Amino acid sequence: MANFIVSAGDICETYECLDLITASKSGEGDFDYQGALANLVAYAKKSGADGVIHVQFNERSAVGTKKVCFQDQTITVFEVRAWGTMIKLKS
């Protein structure tokens, strides 16, 4: 099998569209685009896809509080959502 394909657009090879796929990565710290992409690719591989095309990202953040040693601490939570189309290459 060839390498797994990840593309932000279309590809020149003949393929069959399998399904839309979405994944996310969230937590304190920074926006984790690589983590969201890794989750997307892992799920696509488990689903038997040869690649994901038309990959896009969206991000959001929220400010909240959490208890640390019985005191409120302000935190920022970051989320990156990735989505695309799973494909199967035609021979």
C-alpha cells in the first residue's frame, strides 16, 4: 500500500469517496493542529481509508475557572476541530 494521503484540496489520482470525517483536539495550552490532524488520520486509517482530502480546520477558545488548592484559577481551554473526506484509491 502506498503512503497515507492527506491533502487540503483534491488529488490527481482516481478515488472513491467513503465518508466525511471529523476529529478534534482540546485542552489547556495552545491550539494543537497536529494533534487534531493525528486524530483525524488515526480514525481514517482504522476505517480502512487510503487518505483524507479537502482537510480543513476550525479553532475556538473558552475562558473559565478551575479549583486549584481550593482557589479559583482562570484557565483558557483551546479546541481545534479538523474535518475532511475519507477516500479509497482505485487501482
